[in-house]
Amino acid sequence: MGKGSFFPDVSRRDFIKTCLTVSAMLGLPASMVSTVAAAAEKKDNRPTVIWLHFQECTGCSESLLRSSHPALGTLILDMISLDYHETLMAGSGHQAEKSLHDSIHANKGKYILVVEGAIPTKDNGIYCKVGGKTALESLRTVGEGAAAIIAVGTCASYGGIQSVGPNPTGAVGVRDIIKDKPIINIPGCPPNPYNFLSTVLHYVMFNKLPALDQLGRPLFAYGRKIHEHCERRAHFDAGRFATAFGAASHAEGYCLYKLGCKGPATYANCSVVRFNDGVAWPIGIGHPCIGCTEPELLFKTAIADKVQIHEPTPFDSYAPVDLKDKGKGPAPLTTGVMGLAAGAAIGAGVMMARKLPDGPGKGDDHGSAE
Ligand code: FSX
Ligand code: SF4
Ligand code: F3S
């Protein structure tokens, strides 16, 4: 247990690191970290959340709540009052359905509905049923009393893999069904847990949803393309491309565009926030971005197909490419990270959070980052 921390199992240091990252992501000044921390710790301010699962793989819940770093999942679960979640709750059968029914009526007009998975619409929606009700019925019933709906993952946002042609079940996203509620999409297959956490914290702090783009995604997380902050961008600008998986050009960290990278057409912050406590992301480990946050890219454009480049001009804060480094391996990563830190406040904030020392005995709490 973390001594001095409001959250059991989260050390004060990990908590402050997480709040620092959230502040940077939301574009708040560093001085507001304590406001973010206070919002996260406010017990009487916890929004009631009902979480429904439809057509999906549950990777979104796994990514959000079972993250390798316990602070994130714990914070998410402690910051909300989670009344119903089909894969997490202890109750089952009629007991579970009763708690859903009771929560809807006790919190009418005030709860947040989180939807994970696509909704099949063909043949009256019979292709997905939970508790005897179709996904379509549940979404309409539970959605009616919600203050806002968060569609988590690409399936709930746009239909995801289930909606790929010929789309035998008529799978669609939440926004194709519900038209009269604020809906926020947090796409990604799976999405980054920080994008969900920051959205909830924004709601708790400001009592409103963050600004969205035309696809309903929070601008703070999906306002820029992967390509703008990619650690391989310097290679793209210098025309150095990996030509085949396993080739020397691939091993040397060259740009993955010619292997089908969708980064130039994909809006997301993976290149800055990354996954697994900030250590890994697809392009960083050598796989092209497959555009998992984009409705027309994920599973709808062949992985090897190249996307069109609309803005070929180099991002102006990137460090110059030193061609003498050719073949030295890690140098490309260094140039990319330098450009990232120089060019983007969010990157700087996230990097700062990562640099906070873990202190003695990582996971316990013998010191304070404050
Ligand atoms: Fe979809 Fe989420 Fe991809 Fe899976 O639940 S966005 S298939 S990671 O898990 O909905
Ligand atoms: Fe990075 Fe892909 Fe852009 Fe290359 S094409 S710089 S790998 S995002
Ligand atoms: Fe998805 Fe591309 Fe990020 S595949 S996880 S948007 S790097």
C-alpha cells in the first residue's frame, strides 16, 4: 500500500507522475498538477459509470484497467463509481441485471455510459445479446438516461473490425445509433489508457467534456498526426526508408512508410504518450502504424498499402539528420526524441513525468516527488 497516497496500492510518486502526464496531455500548465491531483482525489465528485460490452475482444478494458503499470488502472477504478461492468463485476445473472437497473434509475440523467464494442444492427440486432437483451436495446435504454457517452475503442467509435465488409451483422459505432447525447470517441484498438483517464479527469475538473474533432475525438489526444512526432520522422525527411521486414534498413530504424505505415494519415498521440508505462508503441518496435484510430484505415486499408502524403514539409522542430550516423543503430531514435522534446509541450510534460525518479524500492513509498 502506498503510504501518504489517497489511493491504496498507488505510491504518492506514481500518483504525481500520472497527474503530471495528464496535465501535459490536457495542455494545462505545470502549476495545475495539484488541481489535477485534487480532482482525482475528490471522493464526493466521482461520476457514476455504467460500462457496457458489445462486439469486441475486451482488449480495451485490458489496456485501460490491467495496464502493466498499476497506478493507471487503480486510478481509473478509484476515480469513478463503477456500477456495472460485465467483465469486472463480481455479481452475475439476475443480481447483475438488478444492479444495472437500480443504477440507471438512481442516477438518471447524471451517469456516464461507457460503451466498448460495436453494435450489430442487422436482423434487429440478434447477433449480440447480453442478459436477454440485444446490444441495440441495451444501448438505447441505458443511453437514454446518460449525461454523456464515452465510446471506448475503435469498435464502439466506428464499428471496428466487426464492420469490415461484408459486415455480416451490420455492425456500427455508437454515434450511428444515438443522436441526442454528447458522445465522445476514444478510438484505438486498443486505445491508450491515458486518453480515457484524461477525458474522465477533464470531466471531473471542469464538469464538461473536452473539445472534440469532427469524428468526436478529444483534440488534446487526437489533434495531431502520428507522423508529426514520430521518432523515425528524421529518416522520412531524409528519404531513408525500411524496404523489407528484417532488412538492414529495418533493423537500423529507418522510416516505415514504404512498409505501409499509416502514420501520415493517422491522428493519435501514441508517438508521445506510448503504451506500457511509456516504453513501447508500434512504430518504436518496428511495426508500421496500421491507423487503428481512423475509421477508414483500420482493417479497411491493406496493411502494406501506402497512404497519400498531403503535407510533405518536415516538421520544423525536428533535429537535423546527421548522415554520418547512418548505420549506427540507436541514433535515429535519439534524433526523433530530441525533436519531440523540443517541439511539443505535451511531449515535454510526458517526458518530465517519465523522468521523475522511481525512488528506493519502486512500488513502495519511502519518499515524495512533491
Ligand atoms: Fe475493439 Fe475493444 Fe480493438 Fe478489442 O473492447 S477496439 S477489437 S482492442 O477490445 O473494442
Ligand atoms: Fe514514422 Fe510512419 Fe511517418 Fe515514417 S511514415 S515517420 S514511420 S509515422
Ligand atoms: Fe494505433 Fe498507429 Fe498508434 S496502429 S496504436 S494509431 S501507432
